[in-house]
Amino acid sequence: MDKKTIRDIDVAGKRVLVRVDFNVPLDANQHITDDTRIAAALPTIEYLRSHGVAVILMSHLGRPDGQVVEKMRMAPVAQRLSELLHTPVQTATDCIGAEVEAQAHALQPGQVLLLENLRFHKEEEKNNADFARQLAALGDLYVNDAFGTAHRAHASTEGVTRFLPGVAGFLMEKEINFLGTTLEQPKRPFVAIVGGAKVSDKIAVLERLIEMADGILIGGGMANTFLAAEGYEIGDSLFEASKVETARALISKARTKKIGLHLPSDVVIADRFAADAEHKDVPANQVPKGWRILDIGPATVESFRTVLQEAQTIVWNGTLGVAEMPAFAQGTNAMIEILAQRTSQGATTIIGGGDSAAAVEQAGAAHKMTHVSTGGGASLEFLEGRVLPGVAALQDK
């Protein structure tokens, strides 16, 4: 990675402003249901504390749209972070202002302060210079450890670097190394698994993968558009009619480059979009009218397994069916098992954020993968080869 990290600079005795991604899910009782993102930031926080740093953390939570929303306050996050750090975490009533500044300046080495939700201020997402300046006034140095928001040019991710020197935290470094370096120089064969609902969301990723990968496996709702492009009868399945030509062009390009682009050979279809719908497995080109494709079938799982058995680098972005419904999560769950096995056999497995990462976490299999990205949109844009504003703003080595 060509960006400086907290290892590359002297942090001792400083007040360090750290952008973390603590946008965690909460239930109706304000209890955190998944603390993965909090746990992912611990190595950076612990390193700074062990070097005598007063740590000031900032994050957004939910989408309050510039308004103070009581159920989106950071208090539950501070409580969970205190438990994980085994030390009290102070909270602020806001993220800017004289009172918060005084609280930040009073912090002692090793102490931690969590600011209130950044997005209670509309200036955050607008990358307002004055708002960024007020954030910068809280610290001597800026660290971005929030890969999940690095694709946004917000005040806390890009604007603040105009007023403070900025470097990467360990999570940011890890994400960039796995999604960048590993994919630029992969151990081969390199196979990508691409799912999700829409082709339109993944066109740029697929274009890049056709240039980089040795094989591409396609599932999820987006596979329906590819099947339609091949002239298959897909019944009442959701697909993007406006992207059929795009899918056809991608298939043609892959064939020209002799890249194996693998579509489902069989699919699980349902008579309606419901968890308890009647469902069955049929060949991918024999979907009757009135039925819709909701998952890849068992024959497809086995053909995908065969391709992945040789792969040394595997990246996966997007579920392969309607994974929130157990009857149509079989393809996704099978893929998790296959990738866990390949990891144990020495392959590098990278789960590129979003729904596929959530499925792996839910299955309790994250520790069985080489790397599970904490970024959804950020990991997708990174896979597309785009420059992320929050990364670009950091100091070069």
C-alpha cells in the first residue's frame, strides 16, 4: 500500500482524531445485533492507546439526514466499545463546538472519546469546509480507519485532511491490501463469484474482472438477465430488460478473451416471491410462465465447486439467491461451505462486502475466510478500480 499508516509516523502523546465505521445494526430496544465493525477497529484503537495517544473517535450511525434522531445516538456503541476495550469510553453531546473541543483537549493519554453521530449535521455529507475545520480542531493528527465510507467525499473522510495530516489505520490498510494488492497480483487461477440483484450495479466490476480473472461465476438476480441474453425462457423472473444487450456484450467479450464465464445450469424456481412459496429445481432454460428464479440449483453448485477447486484466489461479491429466505439461501450457503474448504486448503478467499459478507457473518464462517471486507459500496467501487476519495486524501509514503 502506498499510503502512510499509523506505523509510519510518531503518534506518541498526540490527540488523534480517528474516523471509524461504527454504523452497526440496532434492534428495537437499541441493542447492537452485530458488532463486527466495532471489533474491526480495535487493533487501531489499541495501538494508539498503547502509544500514549488520546483517542477521539467519530462515526455516523444510520441516515438521520442532518437531523438529531434519538434512536441514532452513539451511546449504545460507546457502551459496547467500553466492553470490548475493557476501559470506559467517554461520550460527547455533539461532534463539534466549544464544549466538545474542551472535552477533547482534556483527554489524557490512553483515554477514548466517542463523538456524537456525525450525520446529525447536514454539513458532514456536504463536505462543508467549516464543519471539517471544526472536526480537525479536536486533534493533532487524523487517522481514517473507516473503509466502509472511504468511497464518500464527506467532511470526516476527505475534508478534514485539508486541516490535519491524514494516515491510514490498520483496518484501512488491511482492506486496501486485500482488495487491491491481492487482486492486482493474484495467485492463479483467479476466480470471481458475482451475484446480487442487478447487472447494472456490477457492469464496471464485470468489465474489470473480464480483464483480470481466469473465470467468473454468475448467480443471484443478475444471472436472470444473462440467461435472457442467452435466449433462455426465464418465466416471470425479475430481470433488467434494458441490460440484456449489455449482458450479451459481456458474454461475448469473455468468450473472445477465453475467460470462463459460467451461468447457472439449473435454478430453484418459486410460484411467488415468498418464504413459503412452492418451489422446485429445473434446468435454467426451462422456467415455466408464472414461476420465477430465486436461487441457483444443486447442479450449478456442483459445477461452480469444480471451477473453484482449482482456484488459488477467489473473490465473492453478492449473494447467489434470495438469501434472506431459507428456502432460497441454499446456493449462497453452499458457496460459503465451498470457500471455507478452499481456504483451509490454502486458497486466498476474499468476501467483497455487502450482502455476501453479511451472509458469511450470519453463517458464523467469517473466521474461515482469508478476508471479509467491512465495506459494501466501498469494496464494490474498489473492485471496479475507482479511486476512493477517503483513501486518496491520505498521505503518500
